[in-house]
Amino acid sequence: MKERDRLADILRRRGLRVTPQRLAILSFLDGNTDHPTAEDIYAAVKAQHPAISLNTVYKTLEAFEEADLVWRFRAGQKHKSHYDPNSRTHPHVVCTRCGSVDDLPDDGENLQADAEKSLPDGHHDVLRVEVCVVVGLCEECDDHDE
Ligand SMILES: [Zn+2]
Ligand SMILES: [Zn+2]
């Protein structure tokens, strides 16, 4: 299957209309582990789609979030929204200086199981546990200090 068809198929299965902009944004996010912000995504997609607006990017990300295609979370001192195409529970590690976000090598299964065990009666399944581990400095910021 061609890459474009594969991405279009993902959109259709989530009940989303296929547009060139949505395909471009999904293509950038697919398998992306950098946890980009909307501005990062805008900058990357604009290179190929100069006519795209930041507003379109926001709207698209909102639709993706509602369709559970991406997970949005706030992190870092500026509390910026980051987007992660891996919507399964997994912890993040956040740098206090630059706000960079990385995945921790933990599949999140224990976090999810613990949360499920501690649910009060009458609550439904745990869809996802959001965990941000805040570190002093990431590797890159640490290097600048030396
Ligand atoms: Zn940093
Ligand atoms: Zn992540």
C-alpha cells in the first residue's frame, strides 16, 4: 500500500475526512517520538504546504485528539501543549530548562494497572495515565552548562 493510502486509511477509519493538510500533518506525526508542539508541526508542514495556516493546524490537531489519533499533554515550565501519536500510557521525562519531552523506557502497563486497582467503585476503565517526570536538565542543556 502506498504511504498516502495508508495514512488516508487511518483517517477514514477514525471517521475523519481526508484532506491534503490532514495527510501532511498525520505524515509528520506518524511514528514521531519528538513530542512536537503545534508550532513545531506548523513549521514542518508549512515547508511542503506554504498555504497552510496555524489555525488549520490547531483545528486538525483538535480533530485528531478527539479521534484519539494523538494524545495532547501539557509539559515544561511554559506548559505548552505537546502532541504524541503514541496514545497508550507511557511516562514522559521533561527538562525544566528547555521543556524538551522524551519517552521513558517504560510501557506504562504497571501505571495503568495500579490506577485501575485504585479506582473508586462505579468508575470505568482507565483509558490512559498521564505521567510527566520532571528532571533538572536534559542532556543537551546539561552540555551547555559545562
Ligand atoms: Zn533541556
Ligand atoms: Zn511520548
